[in-house]
Amino acid sequence: MQSAAAQGGTVRVLARLLNGGLNGTSVFAGGLLVLLAVIVGVPVAMVALMSLRTGFPGEGGPLTLANFISVYADRSTYEVLVNTVLFATGTVAVTLLFAVPLVWLLMRTDIPLKKTIFVLLTVGILIPVFLRTIAWILLLSPRIGLLNQWLSQIFGLEEPPLNLYNITGMAFVQGVSFVPSAFFMLAAAYRSMDPSLEEAAYTSGVGKLRTFLKINIPIPMPAIAAVMVYLFMTGIAVFEIPAIIGLPARILVLSSLIYTSANPATGLPDYGTAGAYGGVMLLAGLILAYFYVRVVRQGKKYTVITGRGYRPRELALGRWKWPAMAFVFFYLAIEVFIPFLVLLWTSLLPYMRLPSAAALATISLKNYLSIPDYVGARPFINTAILMIAVPTTTMVLSVLVSWVVIRTQVSFRGFLDTLAFVPHAVPGILLAVGLAYLGLAYRSIFPLYGTVLIIVLAHTIHWIAYGTRTTNSVMIQVHRELEEAGKVSGASTPRVLIRIVLPLVAAGILNSWIWVGMLSYREVTMALTLYTRHNVVISTVIWQFWGSGWIPEVSALGVVLILFAVIVVGALRIVLSKVGEIGAAT
Amino acid sequence: MKRLKFLVITVITFIAVVASVGHAANAPLDELIAAAKKEGVFEFYAPSTLTPQGAEELAAAFNKKYSLNIKLNYNPSGSMTRDVGKIVGMAATGVPPEWDLMVVHDGGHSSLWLKKLHKPFDYTKVGVDPQLVGYDNGTIILANQFILPAYNKKILPPQDVPKSWEDLLDPKWKGGKLGMGTATHHLARLATFWGEEKGTKYVKALAKQQPSLGRLGEIYSRLVLGEVLVAITMTDSYIHSAKRKGAPIVHAEGIEPVISPVYNAGVLKNALHPNVGHLFAVFLTTPAAQEIWEKYGGQTSAFVSGTPAYKYAQGKKVLYMAQDQVKMVDRLTKEYGKILGFTKK
């Protein structure tokens, strides 16, 4: 049924192409459509194929529903689904609890140290999630958590009051880690919000808190809702926190089942079961993507962003400045400072231990000096390749798609735009499992398994939706008159694109290029699923070291990377200070 | 005089017979060396702990011992489980394996053996101790791991140190005080010693203790921190590492049986350079190779006299997995994973 519908869609697109006459633009757009259909469709098709087979990649065999029956006839699958929904929902709630006030404070008020806070938020993205988790374990573990020990002593409690090892704990740690992404996604909406409503409220004598609750939350609600959907989709696909905090307490979520099916601790991988679990995840992704599109469209319908020029007035916080600063620095403490201090402390020790005079006597720089010995150059080279190749391919594809969608009259441009958005509905872990299956089963036609290129491909597909949303919004701001002037002057379409459009959108694209590069740097789920010895990257090295118990060594690596990131991000902030914050063009 | 003549002839005849027998014994090895020489190169898959330097040292010692000039390409392991799966998939499509000789744990080789993906060789013919040969002449044991419960000696009082596997079922360990790594095959191996019924009952009782779960390295880290008080199973490589770094993690010595998974070296079916692979597998059991393996990997074979593993195993009840137990261990590993909560029930 679906196949027939898909065929019908393809036929309609082809018919439109032919009826419209095949000019150069249509052929180019058609080629782009085919390319996107292949790179997005093939991994998804692989997930479908592997879910219908029981053997190993390459073994073939008849198609069967056995995997689906074994997975969905099992009552415990539904317990896992409930866990997944609770975890993702809690994660979104925690993220918004921090992100919305933060973005309001930084975009709409005169809070001090804005530039520093922006840099620290960006640095927060670069700290691997599980390294932060160590800090949380040291604080909130029922047995050794410092906070639990203090609270128990102060209040004379017999049982530890806080416990990290439950869904709330998982959602808290994961939610905090999503805050920078949510912040940068919401920043654009808050920055471009017409301040006249706030000003009217203040003029009418309404207080700052009430204005925040009645105006600053409701007006950008479509943007917040879109971010919620985005975060929820990400929340059901991530697996680091479920593996580190959930597994010790036997709390399983869908992503952990997919990962352990494709990467079992012992025995052979069971791609069929992974595919069957992925089916429900894919379905959830598609439904959420549908809502995401609807929410974004609703947002456009009710927007109060006007075309007239205005300069948003910053709200003077007055006596609220210090509570606001305390909130920001509380967040930065749990997101950046405490994890960094824990990393720094651990990196100096021969083995991980709580602070004490005895521990202090053992500190040295040995773990730093031995980084080249136990890491080697390959992960750094591969990560550098990722950080350059992924944003470059993503943004080149995005610019081309957006140019067709925004700037041409090609009849199927809407379909192309939708196709570019589809990867947003495919959870990263599923995309990676699909590509791994493709690489293993059909290596003669897809000889990328085990190379860094397969990770480049996975990341590019994954972020093409983000890239095209960015380039769409940037390109729509450039008036057509400039291109028309170019064409009237005799310039060809490619020349107009290269000489007029690209320079005008370059700043926004560069901003997104950096953002995608950073996301690619820290991404671990897909890289780990596609990981072999030859395509190891820094994020997988860190994950493997953690799994091997090499915490001090990996902490030293983490500290070096964070310091490096602070320097690079700080420099980029200076260079791009006139463009806007990194990631702002969402 | 006649007697003397007879004696001399007898002695000469005896020497000639012994010499010819000796030559006959060396002949298969000579043939293997000659065949390996023609291949000139081979792909060697081994744990990443060996490191490229360790592989280079092994290659140099190998070439010296057999007067060869073979080029060894070292392929460090990423995920052994996935790489074994990759070999199975490649074999299904008829593509030759990427590696000639694979050194992986016996769990990995058992999967290959069940799929008949070894290229067997009569290793005993070239002088290898039959004890080292497994999986229908498909593999040679290269090194042993030793598995026991482990604890933090600075945190756990001596009177609480477990003295037997059953001690871990004491209610005092309930509620996350025990830690269990993903290597549930350790417990499945215990079941081969105790019998399936007792083994399964034991694992169910352990599950009721609600141990903290995670990868073995994570359990080790939590043990160091004091988050878990006793790791139900811990490999000796972590104990060696702890000793080197001064971390207070030790095995609960005295508990028996000591579980001993092994690293096997096996040449893969349709390997492009099988003779070098077989010869190198033989070489890995020599004292020279064992010394290099210990230097980099930290483990040696309990079946090669004089090695640290050999000395450790003396006088202890050590549990090795026999070939006919592979299927049972494979099945119970998955079942115990479910019972303990690593995967859904």
C-alpha cells in the first residue's frame, strides 16, 4: 500500500518535471531530489529490510515477521516504551526549565557578562555527556554522593535523600545537557520578537515576572513547542545516559535495546531485532516530525515579528540582576564548572577517588603526558575530518536545496523541502544501524563500512534537516531584486548563485557550519554504532575508555579538549560577534 | 668381539631410527615454514592492548625463530563481538575474511566454530601441546584470563570479604552493593561446573540482590569509588591495572572455582594466507611469544609451563570451557543477561 503510494508520488513528480519542460534548473533540482531520496531512503530501507530478516547481514534469506512478533508480543517491550516516553518527557521538561529563562535573560535583558555566558554555553556543548555524569554520580549517588552525605549529616537522615539511579535522575542529567542546544534554537525567536508588547506591559505597570510569564513565554510558544518536539525526538534516540545511569538500575529504554541488539556484549549482533525495535522509533519520529512541521507553520501564522525596523530594548533587571545572575551561574555550575572541576581533579590522579589529603599527595601530570601513547593520532585526524567534512557537505547540500526551494519555481520544490526534512524523523541510532547493515550486507556496492566516510555520511544525513531549515531562513531574508539585477546584467544562474546569493548568506551559513561541526564533534551514538578500529573518533575513544575503566586518562583528554574548545570558541565569538551567536540562525 | 660388533650395530641402528623419527616430527613444521615463506605476508587481528609496538616485536621474534621475512599487518580489535559478526556476514556472501589469524576470546571463537568458519590444522603434528588445541583443531589457546569476585580493600572490612561464590547471596549485599558487568558468560561458565539447575538458581538469587549493572570497566570504576562494594566477577587485567596504579582493588582470592576464559588464536576459513596464520599461531605458544604477549597484554597461557598464568593456576580449581559446553554457555549467557536485567525479560 505504502509502496504504491510512494510510486504514485514519484510518477506525479516525474510528470510535473516533464510537463514543466526540462530546463537546466529542473534537471539540477531533479538530480538533487534523487540524491536526497537515495541518501535518506536507502538507510531507512535497510532498517526495514533488516527488521524483516533473521540472519546476518549478507546471508539473505526469506522475509519474515518473526522479529516483530518476538519483540511486540512481549509485554516487557511495552514497559520499555513507557520508560522511553517518561525519560524523553522528563528530559524535555528539565531542558525547558533552564533554557527558557536563560534565553529570555540573555536575549531580552541587560544581564551582565553576556559574551562570557555565551562562550560558556558553547563550551558546555563540548563536554561529553558521560563525563558530566561522573560529576553527578559523585554528587548524587546514594552511597558516595557528596550532596547526599551532607544532607544526611545536616538533617540526621538514615537513608540518602536523593537518588540518581531512576528515570527522574536520568531525565535531569540528560535535560541539563540539552540546554545549550535548546538555548541556541530559541535564541533566534526571542531576539526577533517585537518588544512593543513587553513595553506596553511595563508601561501599564505590570511586573517583570508577570510580563515574563504572560508575554515572554506565550508569544514564542510555537518556537518553544517546536523545540519541545525536536528535543523529544532526540530524547527517545539518545543512549549514553540510559546506559550509564539507567542500566545500573535495570531501567531500559528503546535506544539501549537497539544498541545492545546491534552491539551485544557477547554473542553475535541481532540486527533483525534492532530493526524491529527501530520500527516503533521510526513511527514515533514520523508522527513527531508531522507535529513539528505543523507547529512551525502555526508559529508562522501567528507570528508578531514585523517587517518594520526596530531595535529591541533590553529590559533593565534592576534589583533582579543578582538573582538572575545566580540562576545563570547555578546552571553554568552544574553544566560546566562542576563537571570541569571533577574532570580536572580526576585527570591528575592515578585512579579515581574523592578529594582528600592522601589523594592530593598523589596528583601528577602523568595522564596528560601519556595522552599520545594511549590515544594515538588517528582519532584526532578522523575527528578533524568529521568536523570539516560533515558541516561542509551538510551546508553545501542545504544551500543547494534551499536555493531550489526558496529561489526557483520548480514545481516539486515543496517535495524536495519535505524530503530534506525527513532525516529529522529518523533517530540517529537507527540511521547508523541502517548504514552499518548496508555496509556489511552490500559492501561490494557500498564499500564504506569501517571508514570515517560512513560516519561523515550518517552525520550529514542526520543534520541535513537542520541545515536546510537554517539556509531556508537565511535565504528567505535576501530580496530577489539583487538576483534579478544580476540576471538582467547578463549573469548566468550559477554565477548569480555564487557571486550574489552566497556572499549575502555567507555569514549565516558559516555560523551553521560551525554549529554542525561542533555537533559532529560531540556526537557519540551514531559514531559508536558505526565504529571500527579504523574510523575511531574522539567521542568513541572517550566512550571506550570510560567502558574500560580508564577514567583518569579520559579525564585528562577531556580537560585538554575543553581548553582547546574554549580557545577556539572564544576566537570564533570574536570573529562572528557581528553575525550573532553560534547556532542562532535556526 | 662379536658381541661388541653387535652392540655397535644396535646402537647405530637405534640412533638412526631416533634421528629419522625426529626428522619425521620436524618435517610437517618444515613444510609449514616453507609454505608460509611463499605467502610472505599476513593479516593479524588481535586485541588492541597488544599495540603496534607489541605486534612489531612479535613479528621480529617470529621471523627470527623461523628464519623468515614475513610482513605482519596488525589489525587491532575494535569490538570483538561485532568483528566476529562481520566475519560471519562476509563468509555468507563468499568474500574472503579481512584477517588471516584472529586472536579473540573463546566466546568469539565459539561463534565462529558453530558457523564452521575456522580453517583447521593439526597443530599437534608440529609439536603443540594437545591441551592448547581446541574447536576441532581450529584454534590454539594463547592466554588465560582469571575471573573472581573483586572488592575495594580500603573500604570493605576483612570479615566481609566473600569466601565463596555463595557468600555473595548474603542479604547484606542487597540493594546495589554488588556490581555485575555485561560479561554474563562468566556466570554461564560457573553453570558448566555446578550444573545448569544450580547455576540458574544462583543467578536468580543474585538478581534478587539487585546488583548495579554496567560494562566491566564501569563496574571497576564504581568499585574504585566505593559505589559498589563487591564486583561479582572481575577479570585479572583490571586487578593488574589496579596494582600498577596503586588502586585498592583486589580479587577475593580463595574462592573456587576460578573462572578462566581464554584468548584463542584461530585461522579463518578462506583466509588468503593460511600457512603463515597457522605457523604464527604455533609461534604464539612459545615462551618467547608468551613473554611479549605478557609485556603488552598482561596475560599468559596457563598451559605453557613457567608462565605467570601457569604458576597461578597450580593447586587451584580452575574452570576452563570445554568445546562441548559452548552451546550451553552461549544459551545461558543470554538467559542470565535477561535474568539480571541487562536486556528485557
